[in-house]
Amino acid sequence: MSVRKVVTAAEAVALVQDGDVVASSGYGGNGVPESLFEALEARFLEHREPRGLTLVWAGGQGDGKGRGLDHLGHEGMIRRTIGGHYGLMPAIERLAVENKVAAYNLPEGVLTHLYRDIAAGKAGTLSRVGIGTFVDPRIEGGKVNAAAVDDMVEVVELGGRETLFFKAFPINVALIRGTSADPEGNVTMERETLRLETLALAMAVHNSGGVVLCQVERLAQAGTLDARRVRVPGVLVDAVVVAEPEQHMQTYGTRYNPGLSGELRVPVETVAALPLDEKKVIARRAAFELLPNSLVNLGIGLPEAVANVANEEHVLDLVTLTVDPGVIGGVPLGGLDFGAAINFNAAIDHPYAFDFIDGGGLEMACLGFAECDGGGNINASRFANRIAGCGGFINISQNAQKVVFVGTFTSGGFKAEIRDGALTIHEEGKFRKFVDAVGQITFSGPVAAEADRDVLYVTERCVFRLTPEGLALAEVAPGIDVDRDILALLPFEPVGPEPKEMRAAIFRDEPMALRDGLLDIRIEDRLSYDPETNTVFMNFAGMRVRTRDDLDRIKRAVDALLGPLGRKVYSIVNYDSFQADREVLDSYMDLVHYVEKRYYLGVSRYTTSGFMRLKLGRALRDRKVSSHVYETRAEARARLKG
């Protein structure tokens, strides 16, 4: 058969010229074109060419031990880097730290969108992602070191709002990967764990007049590929390289597992349970923030454990977990398999995943942190002589409806014991994570507070909540002395009232009955009254009203709270992910009518769900009560103040 586009890896990388801009697809160890990286490195080591390359990547590609993009981390080979995450490529990170390349760190989602905009011939990408962080040109402009002198980000004003403009540039070479290809260069991805930015990047390079090099694991006869499964059409591909099996593992942790590519579903019992230690305590506390019917993003590191806890507590059918490269549903995996998931519902392209994230589609995100200050600012990107990079952190933390940051209170030798339902600290870590001022702003607490965002900071010993005045100490673990174990280690004074105790179930080595808690309406925990503003807050997010008994519990709780006041109040009601079963919907709306007529001076309701806004609004109009349902809490608050 004709094999006109099929070449060796050495022949493919011979197309890379001095000074080229080279972009690659991949995420951790998922979808990494290892064979092309190795061949390009071998060419440089033997011939000292190509030189002066600019490397561009969105998700970090490597294992921290020399694989992935680290093959290209040679002085002289590269002169500039524009990446989303550096922590997995120590050789490239070292060049950036030593100022031997001009290094830039831009949000992962912005880079995936930039590929699309380059493909479309646009001047660049407009996004609010990064405002108030180190990406903002008024702070650092995404520049990693002194060698990075060119400005890649500008502040512009559109429609009365500040927006960041990320400049486009031509890309000369794409290094991508698929599963199967035919001699014409048509590429499928049936055994890959992720779709990634493969198509967007191939389009960007083709339309820049460059070359697209694609690594696959097998070659198909011309005309035999199912056209509906082709992810990159052959018109975009210039060269196809068939890799050896060891250079085409599904991830750096798994050679091949059909469960990771969605070819079959595997028993969730294969996911190991976690031992009860301080990290599991943190993951368990974070899991209590899950809401039924919600879509939740989990970051790398400690947040991965939330998936294990959700699996152990049998709540995966009540929530949908996701990771930012585009896997939706199932059980996200950790370690060298991070980015992949088993039993997932769908896998979408990387840029589309960030369209969804940037648009506020996530009900909750759980992310790790390295440093936090009293204003709620988070550093997760740079500390000491390490450049981890922001990855998708800024996109996710800035746009999820609720953010839960997780991490131990101190690090570096920290030792604790969980026994008899309490936490005992045996040795503090050398490094304090709560600092006077973070080394780099990856998440802006003041910007989030001004937008009335719901933000928690969960550690093994306590929980903080973001307020406009700064961090409030909200919860303390059993066995912890507040003065000795918390306040004495803080360089700032928390605000707010006395904290309450964290749930005792978190510290016991047995199931927490999380499923029962998610299904329970927990109405008593959902109502709060502020006498200063004469306002009652009703947090019905994730609540499912199923029975007449649920309705009776709601009525009793509202009557008990508002009846004794002897006056009418204002009310704000959160209906995110709310459900009322068909059998009780009419009765529930009658109850809403009763409460408004009896107790309210004014009411403002909100939900991010367009369908719920329409459904609630219609039912409220039918009962001749306040019917407008707002999209955000900020809009609801502003309306009530007005």
C-alpha cells in the first residue's frame, strides 16, 4: 500500500528548523508524543540542531524524571518557553530558573483557546482569566524570569469591563499523537485517554504554514478507518510516525487499560481505599461540600483523594467528577495516571473543556495550594526556586461557583495521628503554608470576595472561609488547641465569630454516611438570619425535595426561625442544583407562596441553571409572587439592596 506520509521519527523531526515555534499536545503522561520528543533530542545531541526553538504547551507533559518535554530541556536548543505548567519538566524548569531561556507561564485554558484563535487567524485571545493574578500585566504579565522581556498580555476594556488580551503568534511545528492513522494521515484516537487540544493545534499550525507531525501506535489500510472516528483529518497532517510500544503508553503509569479509553467499564472496587491519615481527613472534609447533581473539578495532588472518598462513600452516582483536560464523569485517577478516569461518561476536546469552565459551568472545584495569606490569596504556581506553573488553576479557581482549596497546615516533616475521633499533632512541618504575603498570586482573594464568591480553605486541623474582611476561622478539628495549634502559627488574625467543631465522622476509620447526608435536605443547616440587615438566607443548593415529609420539615424550620421575629424580612434563596420531584412540585410551590406572603418584605432568588430559572419563574408567576430568578448570588444581592 502507499505510505507516502509514513516516515521514521528521525525523518519527521528533520523538518524542524532553527528558530521554529514548536507546540506539543499532551497532559502529564496522557497523549504525549514520546517518540517525537526522543528523536528531536537525539538529533540535537548528535548534530547540535535545531537551535533557538520556542516551545509552547498547555498542560504539563512529563513525569518529573526526564520523560516528555524534558527531552528538549537542553541549553541552546530552546530560547523561549510559553507553557501552562512547568512542574513536570525539571530540566526546562531549571533553564527558566537560571534565566537561560525567556520563560512565560500562561493559564492552560488560555493557551488551548489561543490555538483555536491562531487557527482562525485572529490577533489573539480575549479573556478575563488571570485578572488580579501574576498573569495580569499590572503585576507580572505571566513573565517567569528576567529574560522574558516581551509583553504577551495587555489589559483592554470591552463593554465597560477589564479584559486581558493574549497576543497570537504563528506556530511552525505541531507534535501531536493519536492511536491509528492511514497513509493519507487521517488520525483516530480510540485508545487514547484524552482528546486534548490535538485538533485545534493541528489547525493552528497548518494555517500558520507549518508542519504537523503525528505519532501513532498502528497503521491502517487506506480507506479502512471509520470516518466518524477520525479526530484529525489527513489534510492537516504532514507526517505520521509509528511508535514503538514503550514510547506509546496510554499514560506514564499504564501501558494500556481499555477502561481508561472508555472501551469498557471496570469495577470501581479496583480503586483502592485510602488509609485514614491527615490527607484523607482533608479530602473527607472537602467531600462534605459536594452537592447532588453538581459537576465538580478535581485538581492534581491532594484533591485527587476526593475521588477516592466519593467512591468509598458510594456517591459517584449523585455527583459528576471531572478533570480539566476534558474527561467528564467516572472516577478520576491520580499519580502518573492523573488526567485519565475510569468509567467516564464523555471526553471532550481540551479547548471545549475550558469553554465550559471559563463560562462558570462548574458548581465546585477542589484545588491544592502551596501558600495562603490573610486576604485569601493563594500561591500554587511558584515558591522558593521552584516554578510549578499555574496549569488550569487560574481558569478553574476564578470561574467555579464554589472553590475548596485543600492542603496541610504546614509541610516538610509534618506528622499527625488520627485516633479515637480526634487529631493529634506530633511534629509541625518546617514550612508554614499560611504566610503574611504569598510569593505569587495564583488566586486573588480580594477579587473573589468582591465578586461574592464562595471559597473555603480546608486543612487537617481547621477550615477557613473567605469574607470581604479576609479569612474567617470557621471550623476546628477535635483534639486541636486553637491558640497553640492554629493562632500561634498564623502571621495574621482571622476574622469572624468563634469557630465550630469539624464533623466527628471525618476522624473515624469507618464510612461517614456521606450518601445519606447528600440525600437529606438538611433544612436546619440551610437557613440563617442576619438581624443587622433583617435578611434570611436560604441555601437550597443541591437540595432534592422528594416527599410530603420534606415539605413539612421545610415549613416547620421556616416557621421556627421567622415566626418569633414578629416582623417581615428580606430573603435571598439559592436554587443551584435544586430539585423537587414531580409528585411534590405543586405542593412545594404552594409552600413558597405561603412563606413569601407571610414573612417577606422582599425576596431575591438565583440559580445558574437556565432551565431552573425558566421552570421556577413560570411556577412563581402562576402563584402571583415574586417571579424573577437571577443567575448569580451577586445579582440577587444587588437586586435586594436596590
